[in-house]
Amino acid sequence: MKGNFVYYNPTKLYFGPDSLNGLKEELKKYGPNLMLNYGGGSIKRNGIYDEVMAVIKETGKTVVENPGVMSNPTLAKLREGVDIARKHQIDLILAVGGGSVCDYSKAVAACAHYEGDYWDAFYLKQQNPPQSQQILPVACVLTMAGTGSEMNAGTVITDADTKLKVGHVYDERLLPQFSILNPNFTLTVPVEQMKAGIFDIMSHILEQYFSDDDDNTSDYLSEGLMHSLIVAARKAVKDPKDYEARSNIMWTATWALNGLINKGKKEDWEVHMIGHSVGAWTHAPHGYTLAAVSLAYYRKIMKFGLKKFVRFAENVWGISPQGKSDEQIANEGLDALKAWMQEIGLPLTLKDIGTTDDMLEGIARGTFLLDAGYHQLTHDELMEVLHESM
Amino acid sequence: MKGNFVYYNPTKLYFGPDSLNGLKEELKKYGPNLMLNYGGGSIKRNGIYDEVMAVIKETGKTVVENPGVMSNPTLAKLREGVDIARKHQIDLILAVGGGSVCDYSKAVAACAHYEGDYWDAFYLKQQNPPQSQQILPVACVLTMAGTGSEMNAGTVITDADTKLKVGHVYDERLLPQFSILNPNFTLTVPVEQMKAGIFDIMSHILEQYFSDDDDNTSDYLSEGLMHSLIVAARKAVKDPKDYEARSNIMWTATWALNGLINKGKKEDWEVHMIGHSVGAWTHAPHGYTLAAVSLAYYRKIMKFGLKKFVRFAENVWGISPQGKSDEQIANEGLDALKAWMQEIGLPLTLKDIGTTDDMLEGIARGTFLLDAGYHQLTHDELMEVLHESM
């Protein structure tokens, strides 16, 4: 475990078929004005809205609804939410939805009491809210597994005008106070969204796993999470109503991005950087943008972190090393990842998700090139990755 | 992930060679009266006491020292600590030491403001402190890896007169506020204690792993932790000054018993029940008491949870299943565990840790027989396990 680090994650998780019971307990701790953020209305069709509202009504809160949070929450929508929070003196923001709604709610919580230009300060300049500034408490009723937003302080917002999709991990004050994780709520998610979530989880793990080559407990935990996800994803694709598989996917998602498996490690979030830019151009589901570029990216950087790619092949996919060069073993590991992705029915190319050649330069322009993993891509190498992903 | 559960663990962990910096930050948050619990004085010889005191002095606290916390903290010592906490109106209890000092500090924190007979209520009757009762905040500077006490709400106290060693997991108010985990502090621990800690960790994982046979993310995380521990233990025994190995052991210990890997599972703490009773009779290090009885216990219950023992053999030890019966595979897994224990230099029998035949009936009398794992031992089976462990 290299270096010094702090682990602190006080988000309280209520998990299971009856986890909404936790909402009633927790709501008692907050003031009367509740902001209810949700997406396009699917929670009204599948009954989750009614279930949540029944609990809220019992607690006598004043509810201000803010529907219409989109899958890549926009800056314009953020401004709307901030105005609502200010106008109604909101005491608690409750996100009911997937990672986008949760991300969005954290963004509103961070910006509501900030006096200046929050897009410029928090996103473009990547500053944290001042310590003296009030940050609204956020909680989450999760309806889709993938982003891990329910137990981390991250948020991603897209400026639709400039096509900039910017992520920001705020300080610990943005961690949700509590999250309700009911696997049954994920059963009504369309299968395509479930698959996108599955690859989002896998990518979160891979992007923390593929850095360093020392012996680190975090990498073993990552391998454990990958094993769980690989098995559960196969089952969930065969039978999306398989509670055991869906509950494992939900739990894996939370632990893949709550600050556990990056401890004592560098991380390499380049795939997310590329994926965010692809998302701003194509509006494809986040997980699909990651799936479309991962294989080409990892083949590109493989030789710079060969030892770890060999380990990945052997420990995660059970590739036998006998009589093979390290390159062969490593490539077979990525072949196995690809085969699993095909089995799950994930898109494997940018074309699959509607990217056209004329977008690639723009996608590259919107991609931050990070220097944290085995190799920092040059612009030319990034263009190669994009072309090889087409 | 079966059933409903809550995960909540707000202990803040400062990890690394400079983690004592966190102590200064955190101490500011508490009142002036600090109770400093530690053990037999090794922290004075190795310089940790001076380092900690230097930080405390900078913060201007009034320190009340309570040294002499023994490796199996006694009820008599608990009563001493409670009297000190009451007399000096303690605001924060700081444990500097291993799991025993940390366990002990939580016990004092729970009992200090309880009006009645806390041994009877909290330990013998296994009640929680009333919600209305004040519980003192506890923090920990960890000097030995093993128990996980630095990030959980558990505590074990021994009544020396009746030889009863009783564990109690209190409610979440007993979770340490923060813990300082500096792997360098563990480097001065005698090798025998390091080994005992290593098996304590392994046993914590095994006792959560060996229950249920469904597909559960917790079991994959357990396998990840075991892989990390197996590798790190081998390195640490070869070179106890190996920081990488010692830091992995320290981190693994924390996550092996902080409420993560038991989620959605039953657990089977029978080995700890037997070990506690052995400890009350032999005063052997806690981890050694577990090592001495584990193999016989797992061989005894193996047939009742055969599927999981086969998985253990294959996933943890890489046993090839080809051409073997499930029983053979499972036994080879336990053989591999035994070989690893021998490699580490752990005691494999009760005799090795000073148990004599005339103690066995007494040990059995002091052993709770749990009904949570694959099989509840009868008294006769418990006696068989003890005899087979001799």
C-alpha cells in the first residue's frame, strides 16, 4: 500500500428488498423542505415513485419535485436545480434514479449556496467548494446499478453548448448521507441500460486496477469484484429477473467506486476521459461509450504495463501461462475480456454506438490526456485508439 | 446478496508512514480531557509513545494515562478504566496499541456512563447500551495488525476469575471516530505476535466465508483478501521489515472485520468461540488459539458445506479438480491451508500452545456452540475437535 492516504466514507447503505424502510428512519433527521430529483418519469410507470412518496408523506415533508434529469445531466439543468434549491430553502436533496440523478443532485448540493460562477470554479477550474460554504445534504434511492454515485462524492455535468462533459470529485461533504439500494428497483431497468451499467462497473474496476505493478491489497479486492461481476453479468443477461445476480451487480457497483479499491495506488481514468467526450458527441449510454473504446485503449498501453496485464489474464480470466510469452498471455486476457463483452452483448466499437468519422477530431479535442497510468497517450496515439475503436 | 442489511462505517482511516499527521487534525475536534490507554510499555521502548505524546502536547490536551492493558483485557482492568474515565471527565479515549488496547478502550467507552452492572448487561446478557446513554468517543493509533478492532464496534473482555472470555459487538456508536494506521509502527512487533495477527486475520475471513453456498459478492471479496494475505504473510515471515507486505497485512486486517465481507451472508464464529475459551485457559496469543483448532474444526464440518470447501480449494489455493471427488478437492484445500500455516510457522495443535488434556473439559464448558454455519457442533463433536487438535 504505497504512500499516505485517507479512507473515509460515512454513507449509510440500506440494502435489500425492504431497504425503503431505512428512508423513513433517515428522513426524520432533516428539516421540512425536501427536493425530489428524478429522471424521465420511468419511476412513475414502475411504481417506485409511489412507494417513495408514500414514505415521504408519512414524514410530513414539503416536497418540491424536480423531474427531467437527463442521462448526461446538463449545465442548464443544473442551473434550474440550483434555483429551485435556493428558492425553496431546501433541507435535503433526495435523488430517486440512477447515477445521473444522483450525480446531478450532488452538483446541486455543491452549487446551491455558492455565490460565484460554479461551473467555472468547480468544473472548469476543478476547485472544491470553500470550507465555509454550506453544502446541502444529499441522499439517494438507487434504481439502476453502475456509477457508484450512491456512495461517492463524484459528479459529472455536461455543457451541452460546448460539448464539454466534466467530472469532479468533490470533498467528503458531498458523500450521500444515506443510500437506499433495493435490487428489485433495478429489475425494471431496460436490459440495454443494465448492460451499460455492467460495463461502467467493469471499467471503474479496470481503471483503478491498471496502474502500478507492486503487490497491493487493492488489486486483490479488484480481482474479487471482477470475478463477482463476471459471473453475475452472465446470469443477469440470461435472466434479468435473477435477484441474486442483480443484487451482486448492485453491490459490486457501489464498492467499485467508493474509494476502496484505489487505496495505495495510482489510477488511470483515461478510458473515462475518452468515454465522456464520446458521450458528449453521441449521447450514447455512458457504459457503452466506455465499452466502445476500452479494448483499443488497453491494447495500446499493454506493453507499458505488461506485468499487470499478465496478472489480469491469469488471475481474472484463468489464462494458462504455459509455453506463452508475456505478450501472448496479456493479449489472451484482453481477448477473454472481449469475449465476455460479446457474451453480455455490449457494443465493441464506436460505430456500434453511432459515432461517425467526422466526430473523431472533436472527440479527441474534448478528451483530457492523463498522466497517471502506465503511459500518457499523445494526441496521435489517442487518434489511433479512436480509429481502432471504429 | 441475501436478505436486508445496513452497511455503515464512518471510522476515518489515516494510513501510511505519515499518518500520525491525522491525529493532530482530529484531536482538535474534542474536549480537553484525553484518556491514553496502552499496554505493557513496548510503545515506550520503540518510540511510538514519544511520537504520539509530541502530537498530543501540541494540541494542549490534559492526558490521563492508563497503561497496563493486557493482551486479553480483564474485567478488573475494565473496572479500573471506567473509574478513571468517570473521575477525570474524559472527552476522548485514545488507544495506542493493538487490538486488545483498542477493544478495551471501546469497552471503557461503553461502560463509563452506564449506571448498572455493565458486565452483566453488555457481556453476559449481550445487551446494547441504552440509546439515551452517553458513549465516549474512541480513537486508535494501531501498533499491531490483526483484530480489525480499529474499524469495528467489537470488544472482547475476559473475566479472569470465571475464565469467561466474552465478545460483544456493540452498536455503531462504538465505532472508532478515527484510526491511525502506520505500517511502520507494526515493524517492531515481535515476529510471534505478527504471526498470531496474521492467523487472526485469516480466521476472520474464513469464519465469514464458510457459510451459505449462494453466489455472493462478499465471498469474492473474501477470496481477494485471502489472496493478498497469503502472499503478504509469506513475504513478511521471510523479511519482517518488508513494508509492502506489512502494509498489505495491516490493510487486510482492517477490511477483514469491519462489516464488509459478511454482508448478505450468515457467519460462523465457532472457531472464535473455541479460541476464546482456549485463550482463557492458556493465555496464548489470540491468533494462535484460532490456528490450533481451525484445521480440526473445518475437517469436522466440511461435509456439511462441501460445495464451499471445494470452492475454497479451487479459488483460494488453485487446487485442480480434475479426476478428484469433491471430498478430495475440499481436503486438498485444507491441506493447502495447513501447508501455508506451517510455512508461516504457526502452531498447528493445542499442545503447541500449552494446552493440557485436563483443560479440555473446561475449555468445552466455556465454549458457546453456535447455530449459524454449516453445522452446529454437539458437545461430543466439540470434544472430538479439541482432542483432534491436541
